[in-house]
Amino acid sequence: MPSATFPTAARLHRPTEFSAALSGRRVARGVYFVVTAKVIGSSEQPNTAPPIARLGLIMAKRFAQHASTRNALKRVVREAFRSCRLSLPAADYVVRLNRRIEAISLTALKRAARQEADAHFVKARQC
């Protein structure tokens, strides 16, 4: 069984990949994040490997002023994606922060973000 890692091939890198994924349908919307997904075919990925689930993150500075907050949110979402990546359908997923972060502790924020990210990826698995 393959391990639950987060290799370079499972990431969105180019702006064209992000814009293509954002043109897909919205899978889930929660308190902090909006998840958009676009199903990909084998011809749309650059290599000849079978299509896999890939992740892109958009954490806007206007919603999370501090870099430490943005980085913590990215780490939490990456970890949630990494743990369920192998069970997700082959698609490009973009997780976008869509609300200003209120003044709460970083620990509480990370806990709430992880619960929401896990719920979004479970919902994406069912679609």
C-alpha cells in the first residue's frame, strides 16, 4: 500500500493550473475555506502517470494579516489533504481562505481549521 505522502506531483505549481482548477465547481464552503475542484483527465497532467489528486492553496493577506497565521493554516490544510489524498478522486483542488481571521489563539485556530478541512475533504470524496 502506498504511503500517505505529499509529493511534488500532488501540488499545483503554475498560475495556469490554479486558474484551471478555480474554473471547476465549488465542492464545499465553510467558515474559513472554500474548496473548488476540477476533475482532470490523463491528458491534462504533464507526465504520463495516471491522474492523481493535487492541491493548491490560496491564503490571502487581506484575510490573515500575519504570515505566521497564513503559514499555520497552510500547514494544517496540507496535512489534512495528505492524510486523505489517496482516497480522493483524481482532481485539482484549490482551498481558498474566504474570511478574515478573528482574534483567537493560534492553537484554537489550527484546531478549527483542521476540523473544517477534514470535513471538506470528506465531502469531496463523496462527490
